[in-house]
Amino acid sequence: MAICGGLAALYLFFALVGTVDLARAAAASIVSLALASVWLAGVLIRVRSGATRVQRQDRERRGF
């Protein structure tokens, strides 16, 4: 999920800087929108379920 958001943010950054022409790179723009929507769907699912952070119960188990 984080990779989808990172790639969409990277594409948005290059579009804002001006190195990517959105009209000429229509396929990349569509893929970037799809990645952003996957990331946003994942965020909404985690917010609705109340799992804002992933924490494992056995994280500090030592000495086994």
C-alpha cells in the first residue's frame, strides 16, 4: 500500500515540477491515478477498522 502512495506522490511531484507533461503521458497519468486510488482505499479501510497503526502483540518477546 505504501508503495502505491509513494509512486503516486513521486509522479505528482514530477508533474508539479514540470518534467512530466500530463497530456503527453496520458497512460502514466492514468496509472498514477489508479495507484493513488488504491492507496486511498487502503487508508479508508484502515481508518474505518480503527487500525491506524499496525502493532504486533509479540513485538518485545525475548529470551525464548
